[in-house]
Amino acid sequence: MIRRRVIVSGRVQGVFFRDTVSGDARARGLAGSVANLDDGRVEAVFEGEPEDVEALIELCRRGPERAAVEDVEVLEEEPEGLDDFRVS
């Protein structure tokens, strides 16, 4: 199991970014969260199998159709044993 924190910049709020990420994360059985930040970015945390986490990072790089992703920062963190996926 791995954990990654992802910070996504660009036009990523108000374009169903959180909804898209949470749906895919839950479908893959990942734990973590996704949230809008006050500065217009989106922050996501993914915990799970490496291939599933990497697939969500790639989704963040593309974003949903209406998004315009400019930058994605990926930070490695120690897994915390989360058991669900939250949207805030």
C-alpha cells in the first residue's frame, strides 16, 4: 500500500474535478480524500495499491473534460490506514 498527496493547479474548481476523482477512487477501492483549496487548487490524498494510486494521479493530470490542469505536484507520504474516501 502507498499514499500520495496530489496538489492540482489550473481551472480545477467548478468543473466536476472532485466528483470525477472521488468516483474513480471509490471504484478502485482507494481510501483518502479530495478537497477544493481556498487558493483555487484541488488537493487529493490517495491510499491503496500502487497501480490504482498511479491511475488516479494520471486522472488528476488530465482532469475531467471541462478542467484545464496546469500543474500537478505529487508528494509521497506514509500510509495512515484510511478506510474510506471523502469529498470536502
